[in-house]
Amino acid sequence: EIAAELKDPSRCMGTHFFSPANVMQLLENVRTAKASDKTVATCMEMGKMIKKKAVLVGNCDGFVGNRMLAPYASEAKQLIEDGATIEQVDRAAQDFGMAMGPMTLGDLVGQELFWKQRKAAGDMNKQTKTYMGPYELTDWLCEQGRFGLKTPDPKIGANGRGIYIHRG
């Protein structure tokens, strides 16, 4: 829709920076219907210039990263419901080679991201390709205002509260 308003829609592309952009390396460059090869090449080069891992994606719900993360996060939450500790789940992901575990990632990005989308849709059980349950833990955290690193709690000396209490 944005490209339709331009004189030259071949010069329009989208970019999706993973949050928080100052930490996360993934940059999804979204090819629009009329983007020229030069526009695509320029956008990909821009990703390299700013030291991101740029990938070219089509325009779809969740692009690539969130569609891959949703089942990963869902299974992590299911493991916790089945009796694993939060620390065990995060440690297993790191032992496998991930930079951080899924619970730590949720605190970094913000626990409320998909919770707010489900609330706005009026369906707290909604399942999509970008978010899937179980939701009980995330819903409880969000109802307590514990969104992760973005919610400090000076009363207990925490610079963030989500799955974990973050200090320092």
C-alpha cells in the first residue's frame, strides 16, 4: 500500500528489525511486489553496512523469524508445563548452541508482544503461525505487569521483571 503512493513504486521495500534492534542481529528485508533488483540489492547492502544479518523475505504474517520462533517458544512453554524448570529449558537451548534460551529471549523482546495482539483480537486462545500456546505462564506474567527487561521494579532493585527478575 505504501508503494502505491510513490511516483516510483520500484524503489520501495520493507524492513523488519528484530526487537530490541540494538541487540538482535536479524534484519528481514521485505520485498514488495514492484521492488526492482536494484532496490533489493541496495536494501540488502544496507543490512551489511549496519552489521545485521539481512535476509530477503516475502510479505507474510510474521515473515521468517517469528514463524520459526513461535513453535520453538511453544514447545519451551510446554516443557515447563510438563515439569522442566525454566532454567533447564534455557540451559538446554544454550547447550544446543543458541545465544540465549527461549525464556530469556521472551524477557528481552517483551512478554507482552503477542499477549497484546491476542487481547486486541478479542481471543486470548488465538493460535497463528506467529504465536501459539500454551499461554498460561505468559498471560499471568503480563497480567502482573511483568513484561521483561522493559519493566523495572525499583522497590526490589530490579531493572526488569518478566520470567526472571533482572538485576544489574
